[in-house]
Amino acid sequence: MNSTRRQFVKATAAGAMTLLPLRAAKSQLKVICSTEDMAALAREVGGDRISVESLARGYQDAHFVEAKPSFIAKVHSADLLISVGLQLEVGWLPPLITQSRNPGVQPGAAGYLEASQFADVLEKPAGGVSRAMGDVHPLGNPHYWLDPNNGRAVAQGIANKLAALRSEDAAYFADRYKDFAARLAQSEKGWDQKRRRCSGAGRTRTPSPRSGCLPSTASGRAGRGSTRRMSRSSARR
Ligand SMILES: [Zn+2]
């Protein structure tokens, strides 16, 4: 090997060493979420330091999810389990948590996070609730993440929890949250403008699909990332 080639090999080896992600040795925190909406928020703040999976698929009604045996294995190996709470998943998640035999993610343990604690919850029924009242949510409306302010608060709560579980990455999670909050604020400006424009247009004529003012197709185009998800699901539900 001539000296130039030797130098090149040395340099590439050194380059490869520095390129090798420093964290390759450290595993990502494994985060399991009950719904895709929580998973989207977790992804925003967790970045590449976590792996995220949702148990329910986005197209499923989170009130009624068929608990598969594979879910138990997922919860079993989770470092953090994030639920929506307010009894949204009461019909299927609690037995999965019990059967997972993972002490770290049982309610009350450090690896269990019920996101509703960060949200401003609406429609808390006053007084007793009965079946005769139809499909009411006894603890308040669990679809709280559809409000961008709640989405922001939940994202911050998740970032704090991730920092508590992995303190060496606390600054990383805080930065990711800041970036998310800034993009959300930017999207909110756009949504406000659109709302003003659409409410104006609605008064004078029937909005055409092209105007972007029809409810189900329109709001899906605003925003990016999980903020877009929030907006789209708010149109859907
Ligand atoms: Zn509901």
C-alpha cells in the first residue's frame, strides 16, 4: 500500500468513526402509544432518540379497538406507554397493561403517561351520567388533542416525561418541543386567516371545493406534520 493510499484508508476510517452516530450503542427509548395522535406528538418531541408505535391504527375508532395478542408483546417491551385517558381506551387498554407483565408501564409507574393530565378538558358532565344520555364521556371529552393548545401542552408533557426517563437527552427533547411549538404557532396563523377568509366567503356564496373552504377537504391542507393531523382529524370527528 503506498503512502497516499494508506493515508486515505486512515482518513476514511477516522471519518467513519466520527460519522458513526455516537448514540448507536445506546438504544432508543421504546414508546408505545394507544393512538396515532399521541404517537404523532411523541414523534415530534422524541425525534431519533425514541422509537414510537401506536396500538390503534389511525382509521380505527379509539373507543373500540380489538386488542390483539401482539399488543401485549409491544406493551411488554415498552419503556413508556402513553394513553389518551379520560376512559377513551377503557374498553381495551387496561387488560393489555395488566397482561403485559411490564411493571414499568403500570398506571402510577414512571413509564406510564396519561396525556389528559396536560389538557384543558371540555364537556365534563355535571352530575351523574347514565346510559340514557347516549354516548357521553363521563370524565369529559377525551378528544381534547383536536385543540392545538392541548396538542401543544401534551407535546410538552411528553417531552418532560422523556427527559425524566433519559436525562442526558433532556436538552434535545426541549429543543424538539420548542421547534414543534413554533411550527404549530405558524400553522395556527394560517388556519386563522383561512377561517376569516372562509367565513367571509360563506356569507356571500356557496364555497366551491377549489376555495378550500369546504369542511372535510379544506382543513387537511393546512399545516404540516402532526399539526396537519390534528387539523384533519378535527374535520373528521
Ligand atoms: Zn368519543
